[in-house]
Amino acid sequence: MDSIAISPRTPFLYFGDSLRFQVQAFQGGTPVPDFYVSWTTSDTALAHINGAGLLRAPLNRSSVRVVARTPAGVRDSVLASFQPVATQLVRIAGNGQSDTVGRLLALPLEVEARAADGLGVRGVAVRFRALLGGGAVADTLVLTDSLGRARTVATLGSLLGAQSFQATAAGLSGSPVTFDMTALASPPTQLLAALGDAQLALVNTVVAVAPRVLLKDAAGNPVAGVRVTFTVTGGGGSLSGGNQTTDASGTATVTSWTLGTLAGMNTLLASAAGLSRTFTATGIAGAAAQLVATAGDLQSGVVGGLVPIKPAVRLHDQYGNPIGGAAVTFTVNAGAGSITGPTQLTNAGGVAAVGSWTLDTLAGTNVLHATTGALSTTFNATGLPDVPSLLVKTLGDSQIGVVNAPLPTAPTVRLTDRYKNPIAGDTINFFILTDGGFVATPISVTNASGVASAGAWTLANFLAQNVLRAEVQSVPAVVPVQFTALGTHDVAAQLLRVTSDTQTALVGSPVGVPPEVEVVDQYFNPVPGVSVTFTLTGTLIGSLLPSTAVTDSSGIARAGTWTLAALPGLNTLDAAVPGLTGSSVTFSANGITTTASTIALDAGDLQSAIVGSTLATYSVAVKNAIGLPVSGVPVRWAVGTGGGFITPATSATDANGIASATRTLGQSPGTQTATASVSGLSGSPVTFSATGLVDLPAQILKQSVDPQTGTVATGVAAPVVKVADQFGNGVAGVIVDFVVTGGGVLGAVKDTTDALGLATTGSWTLGSIVGTNSVTATAGALPAQTFSATGVAGAPARLAFALEPTRGLAGDTMAPVKLAIEDQFGNRVPSARDAVTLGLGARPPFANLSGTLNVSAVNGVATFPDLAIDSAGVGYTLVATSGNLASAESKPFDVGGVIAAVKDDRLDPVAAAFSTATGLVYIPGVNNTISVFDPSKGLITPFSILQNQPFGVAVNGPANRVYVTTFATLVGAVVVLDDRDPSAIMALVPLAGEAKGIAVDEATNRIF
């Protein structure tokens, strides 16, 4: 063996106790099982150890070295100490410390085990533990050292204030020993809401629970004595007692918190020791105070139809906060309209809208009343007439009046819609459908009562039924109406011969044809009921019975029986009406003694000549019963069919019994006749026939209606003309050319007159533009005839800006904007009354359009008088819509003023420039940056890419270049950036001096 080891290594024995030592032998570190040792002590007189290693302690404090030795001289020794038994446990150190909770105490907990002699006792087991406060000790069981001391370190628990630890040694007086400590809070790490968070309260009132914070350290211990500041950060409320100090429990409470007047989130920020906590309280609206109309007031719409905008109200408290969930009742107060959804609940925004509002069928004011509780408001809407539907006669029909004189009552019509509402502003055309006569106002516009008058209607100057037609110009679908008036004769003015003069009869016998006269007015209309006096005159007086007669319904008065005198010769008779032109009229009759018996054609029959020309002489032969000519017989000549005239009206036979007359043809082509007659003779009357031939073309006459009115791009009656001679007779085979102006298409532009002299285009389609279309007919050198037709707009099809928006300033009222309602061809439709709505089309961000945004058209035009845009910008457009009509977008326009105010602490701008290429705004800023503002996104991006402070900036959009001047003391530079990527410098041009302002010429890219 090479070593031995005694155990225990540090033995101690109480007075009088024994201890048996043990020894272990080793060889190369390996235990040796069998070996021999001898035992001895360094002071055998003090303490003796026997051969078995048993040592007995003396009764005094001392120590000896115990030695074990093998026969080979291998030895080991340990020091054995002798001490009395411990009797008390005494606290030595570590009491009364204070430190932060959770911290290791600076001084260890130390106790001493002592014997009765007051000296420490080694080897006493002392148990340490945390008693109060949740602390901990490093060692729970410690043996006292050679001085009788036992110690361990302690860590405070998380409980603030008094904490304690305990040391215990069983059986010793003074045990247990207590160590009292004070635990202090650590620096605050938590600021918590203790009370008063997430409350509800009426706006402008104090919250029910004052907000309270709890300040804690990392261990969750309250921290006292720290200043807490309460600040209102949202909602606009107020507080009292905003500065507080945490109490012993770590809490601080604001005195009171009054919410703002606006409903919604209110926030209160509590700050302490770099910590903060936000309290929230929701302000809820107070009692309903006002009900206001937000949409749908003062609008207009077609009667019997829905208003374009549903009336809506907003219910709010005295501070303008919306009140949701309240029942609003809508009732019709004026006008017999109707509504759906009469009771509605306000939404979260306090808004309630009626389901729908159908206007009364009677044009005028409609009133809708909205109520909730004691609050109410009123909506007004104007019912506009529907489209024209009915034209009725109101005055002036079926009158009787004197020819060529105005009727006592002007023909009057009333235009209404289907509900009998009068329609104002529409044009009524009055046309005379019969020959002659006229009206004072052939084109009249309906007044506010829908009434239009033709003015005085002057009848034709002949006896006939006069017909006047009234029609709506812009709406052909409305059925026209017709007025009739009967023309009666004027006062008697002329006395005219009816029967021929110069008869022949045997003396003393009645004439064959009683004399007749006609009483007419100034226009040759027969006048009945006029008394005519017949008087025998001359040297030969026969007899006449009766001597007066009254004109019949044809204005004719006939003499009674006129018996010639008994002597042969000329008898005369006068017919007279005092005061009449042509009075008196003389009739003559030859009394003869030899009686002629026959009359026969002699010459002039079956001639042909141009109408209106004079033929060769007509002649007849008068003979007696034995065939001898009879002279002095008056022959009466008269024109038959075809018109014209023959002279003289009466001629006497000559010695050869021949009587003659000259015939001038009438103006109508074809067969014309004349007669020669002697009353009572065989063969009387003798008829002559002649053929009238058409003269050369002399004029072009209209044969179809003119003027006309029709919808654009639709057909109207085709123009028809008649090529006629000077007398109006149609001439066949003449080529007529038709030329259209003002738009439109003809079926044929050339036609040859037919047998009646007529030529036509076949059809006429009007152009697509409202206004006058005309067709001119020409034939050689003859005077031309022009037809006109007025094209009126078709059905509404689209919207168009009649007055575009113009540049203005943000927030200012713009110049009026006008929208026209047009048909498919771009013609304004005067009868259109549709509601038109305007909104923003293209626009910069954040912009809003205000003013009257829904307007009903008047005469086809909707005028928006008070539009405004609240944000400046370029490239704005307005978009107009109306039902099924095609929408319209305005030309782009600009609005001046501030586009947007952007607050950013990084900016300190003195200049800025706008890129037309990218739409970016470049703003020199502080800290050697250039900031790039994107208006469309509202974002600002700074780029720290400059060496010195920037000042001026200029942009060449087409060249994609941005130029920024920088300056330092007496030096500067121009920094060139890429507009497409401003994060990198393209070039840097040093300058000899300071440069501030800068400009660029886009055309040359030169900078100044």
C-alpha cells in the first residue's frame, strides 16, 4: 500500500463523548482490503485513543492530532477538536436590511451556536427559511463552522414592505432566530388601468367612474409616490385633477373626466415614469334635439312618379351627434301622393329615409312630413307635368261669323299631360285647312295654364265651312284638334243681273223668262231677304204684277209676270235696291208681230284654240214657219261649260235672220260650250262646242301640304308640284328638278310631269338636325317653289353638356353648368323634363362635389347654379346621369387653391415642384433630404441623398429630370435626380457660390 486515509477528516467531539475513527488503505488509488495500523494522539495525556481507534473527549476545550501508522511507516493524521454542547443560538448579522423586492440581500443571514461558556460551537445544524414575504434562502441547512457560525444569503420576495427570514437550531435557547427585512418596490414597469376604462356616458357629461391607474414594478408590486399625469387625447373632452401621485397601493385617480360633445370614442392618456396607459370611453348621443332633412328636399319630378331622391332625415342631439334606432314616421301632408316604408329606424348615422315617395298626379307643391317624438321637419317637392298627352279645345269652336271678318272668340286650346296638368312652354301650330281666311297667331306658345290661342280668326270671304287645325309642334303623337266656323254673308252691297237681257215676245203677251237679279255682298256672296223693286220704264209700257220681290236663299229675286205693250217695239223694266252698287238693272224685251219659229246653228262650231283665246265668230239663223229669215229677233248668248265669255250677251238678227257673237275660251282645257237661245223657238238653245288647249308652261304650283312639322330623321309628306300654264292648267312632260337644303334625303331629285302636270319626289326624309329643311322645285326658267318642313327633336336619348364647367377656386361656387337632354342625333328635346344628377368623374383624391346635384330639366335643359368642389386639382370632370339616358362626361377642368395640406415634421419647405410626367411633388426638406409627395396616395417619402441643405427644385417632366440646388457656406451644387426613381443621384454639378432658386426650360432642358 502506498497511502492511508482517516475519516472523519475534521472530527469534533463534545465533552465526554467518544468517537471511533476509521482508516482506509490504498495502493495506486485502489483500496486495499487487509492491512494493519496503529493509533496514537499528539497528546496522550490529554486524550487517549486505543488500538481500535476509539477516542474519548476530555472535559475542556482543546484539540489533539489523531495519527494512524502502518508497519511500513505509511501514516495519516486528522485534527480532532473538543467542545462543550451548544446551549443557545444567537443572531450575528443580516437583520434589518432593506432592498428592492426580488433582489439578493447585500448581507448574509448569520447566527452563532454557543455553549454555556459563551463560545461558539462547531457542527451545529442550523436550518434557514423565508418566513414572511415570499423570499428565499440559498441554503436551508447549514452546519456551524469552527467559530460556531452558520450563514446563508437571502433573496427578498415580491411582497412589498415587511418580510422576514428564520434560523432554527433544535434544542437551543434563542431558537428560532428571526431576521426582519423591508422590501422596496423596483422601478415601475407597468401602468395599468385599475378602474374607469371602457365606459359609456352621455356626451358632455362626467363619466360614472373616475379613471384610476395602478403603477407596478416588474414583479407586480405597486409603486407609490410617482407623479401621474392625465391628459385628454381624443374626443375633445375635459378633466379636473389631471396631476396625481400614486398612493401606497400604487394607484392614482383623476378627479373627473367630462366627455366631449361628439359621440364616439374619447381617450384619456395617463403617463408616469415613461409609461402610459390609455383609457377609453364611448360618448353616446344625448336626447334627440333636432330632426333635419339631409336629402330629397326641394326637388322636382314628374307627376305620378317617384321623386329621384328619397327624402332622408338625420336625427341628432344638441351637439349634432346622430341618434340611431329611433323610429321616424313619414306622412304626406300636401298633394295626394303616396309613400312606401312610412316608418323607418334611424341608422348608426342617425339617418332614416322613406321607402319611396310618389308625387301627386296634380302638378304643383307636394309636402312630406317627417316626425319622431316632438321633432319634425318638412320636405317639399314640385310635381312637374308629364309629357304632353292631350290637346283640347276650350274656346272658339263652332262659331258663326261674317265672311272676311274676325270671329268674336279666338280659337283657344289647352295642352295637358295624361293627368290633365297644364303644360307650359310648348309650341302650338294653327293651320287653316280650308281655302281662305287666316289667324292672327298661327304659332302660339302655351302659357302657365297650358293655354294657347290662335288670336283673331278671320274667315274666308265666301260662304263656306271654315276649318282650323291645332297641333303640338314638338309632340306629333298628341292628337290634333279642329275648329269649325260657318261664314255668313256680309251686308248687301251689289245688285247683279241673273237672266239675260233683250228677250223677244209677241206684243201684248208675257215674256218667256221673267227678269231675275241677285243681291250679293261685297265678296259676291248671295244675300237673302232683300226687297227688290221692279219698275216698267221706257215709252212702251206693258204690265207687271207684282212689282216687288224678296231675294231667296240664293240671293235671287224674280219679277212677276211682265206682259209687253200692245205695240211692237222695245219694252224696258228696271230692278232696283236703293244704296246697292249696280242698282238699277235694266231688262229689255222686243215686242214683235211676226213670230219666228226656228233657230239653227249657222257657223263657228267645233273649233280648237289655246285656252283664253278668242275663236272665230259664232252665228245662228232665225227663220219663220215657212223658212224665211226673220230680222230683229234678239238672240241671247251664254257661256256653258269651260267658262270664258261671249259678247255681246244679246244680238238681234239682221235682214238675213243671222245673229252673231264672239267667243273667248275659258281657262280650263278641254271641251267648252256656249249657247244661243230665243225663248219659244224650235231648236233653242243652239249649242256650240270648242276644245281648249293648254298654254305653254308659265308657273310651278305647290300641290302638297306646306309648311310641315315632323320628327328629325323621319319621313314627312313628299313635295308635289304642278307645272301649269298661266291659267293653272297642268302641263305634261315637263322635267322638274328637286333640290334639298338643310339636311334630309329625297326619294327622287328629278321627275317628269304626268298628264295632270304633277311631279313629285316620291318621299322626303328630314335631316337629323333640328331646324328647317327645305326642298326647292325648279323647271327651266319658271319661278321656283320651295317647300319647308321643321324638324323637331325625337325622344330623349342622351345627355350633353350645354355649358361646360370652367376653372374656379376650391370651395367657391362655380359658374352655372348646363346639361341638355338630346335625342339620338344630338338635338335638344324642349319637352324633356327628366331629372339629371351630377357627380365627379375623374378627380384628385379627397375631393367632394357640393351644391344642388339633382335638377329637373326645363325646356330640355337642366341648370346647376351652385356647384362647388372643395379641393384644388387638375383634370376634374363631371359626369351627368338621368335614368336610361346615355350619360355625359364634361371636358377636363382645373380647380385652383390648395390641393392638400400635408403635415410632416420632416419637412421645412421653402419651395416645391410638380412633375407632369409622374404626378409627384418634390419638396426640399431638413436634414439634407428631398421629400417626394404622391398626391394620389397621400404618402411622403424622404430620401437622404443630398450632401448639403436643399433649397430650390425644378422638374422637367418630359425629360424625366429633377434638379435640386443645395448650399453650404459660399458653395453649392445642382443635384440631378431621375423623376422615375428619385432615390439615386444621376449627377452632381458643383457651383462656385450659393445657389437657391432654380428653373428649367422643358424644351431645351437648360437650367437657370
